[in-house]
Amino acid sequence: MLWALVLLSVMAGGFVRETRTEMVLARNAVEGAQARALAEAGIHRAVLALSQEAFEERWRADGRVYDWRFGGGRVRISLRDEAGKIDLNEAPVALLRGLFEVAGVSPEGAAALADAVADFRDGNDLKRLNGAEDRDYRLAGYPHGAKDARFELISELRQVFGMTEAIYERVAGAVTVYSQIDSVEPLVAPRAVLLALPGVEAEEVEAYLIERAEAETEAAYELVTMPSLDRAADYISTGDRGVIYALRAEVPTEGGGRFVREAVVILEEGRNGAFTILRWRQGRQERAAAAPEEPR
């Protein structure tokens, strides 16, 4: 009788543990589904905010983070106009070199990386002064050579000769493959891109970011500038923004996790809310949404 009671107790304990585990898994699944739905709603909310005609009602696509409460949850949404980033397929070597230097690479290393990017994307096997073609990749033990074609994803930057994961992480948020322009729009450019422009002064960049963030009217926003931008005239453009956006929506869960949805969208002409999705992916969930680069 005693042994029977012991056996029943062990069985009951195992059943309780199994039931508790199943409950936790079910709760996590429900929380994950809710977070996914909220994050995807956040992407659509961002598109709606970008489609507003009134400047005061339109969300700024300069990297700042917006908190949105919906359905009993909290969504952190960041927006970035792709015209403010450096296009890996179109950017001049000088602009790429400046970005790598901002990322902490030495001038010599930055020049080599910039030339390697140019060799990676061009369609020939002619090696630039500091670049790399197939033979260099082979001698260095790479399992591949230069692509000799356009970048399709920014993650392909990891394959470029001399690129490290640390450098990639520092520049990934400043580059794009979607703008298809060889210059950048300073009014929506991240700090790293502005600092990468040849001839600009770091102190002026910081002042510019503050003035840009504090502009409350469209007229004031359009007038924001900095003197040293004149020295970078060959690398800046105006009128290209407001078309393609990178959006990120992050939702924390009660269990301490988070779900991240990232998208790149193109707004249809007329700002009527219509848009086309160019990229749709689940973002890295272990990283919180970036804080605003400029004061709000």
C-alpha cells in the first residue's frame, strides 16, 4: 500500500510538472502571437503616419522612436527614410571611405574597404588600387570571390574582402540598397552618414541634428542647414526623400521577451496610404529598438 502511494505521488508530481510546462509554453505562444500582431499593426501605423499631408501630423523618418499604445500593448516604432543612407550600389568611393572611418577604421583600412566594396559590386575583374578581386579572396581563404554584381541585401556587405562583423554592425544602419542614388539627403540622414560626408565638421553636425529635431514647422525644417554642407555638395541631394522607408516595430512581452518586425516599403505617389512592401522580415529580438539619435 505504501509503495503504491509513493508511485502515485511520483506520477502526480510528474503530471503537475508536465502540465505546468505546457501552460508556460501555451502562454508564451499566446504572448508571441499577440506581440507579432501588434508589431505588424505598428508597421501599418507607421505607413499611415507617413501618409499624412500635414507636416505636424506626419511622423519624422529620421530614426527617432515613437511609442504607440494599441490593443492593450505598447509598440516602439522607428522610421528611417532610405534617401538619407549611403547606397552600396551607387555611392562614390569617397563616401564609403568616410563611413568606414566614422566606424573607427583607420584611413588606410577605410580606403581598402571602400575599394573592395567597389570591386565587389562592379562587373569586371579589374582590381582597384586598394581593392580586391577573385584572386585576393582565394589567397585569403575566402570560399567565394567578388560578386561582380549589385548588392541585393545589405547583409552581403559581410562578404566583402576585409569586412569584419564588428565593422558591419557599426555601418549597417547607415547603408541601403534601395535608394538607388549616389548621394544622400541630409535632412533625413543618420549621424554616421552626415559625419561621413567629406569636409563636414563634427561640431556642426551635432548642432544640425539638434536644429533638425526641434524644427516644428515644415518651413523651418526645410531651412535647416549647416555651413560645411557646401563642401560636400557633390555628395548631397534634395528632393529624393519621402519615397522609400525602413520601418521597425518592437513589442515587449510580459515574459520579458520581445517581437520585432522590420519592413522596407515604398509609398505610392499621392500619399493616399497605398504602399508596396519591398522587404518584410522578423528582426533581431535580443536587441531593443534604437534610441533616437537626435533630441526629441
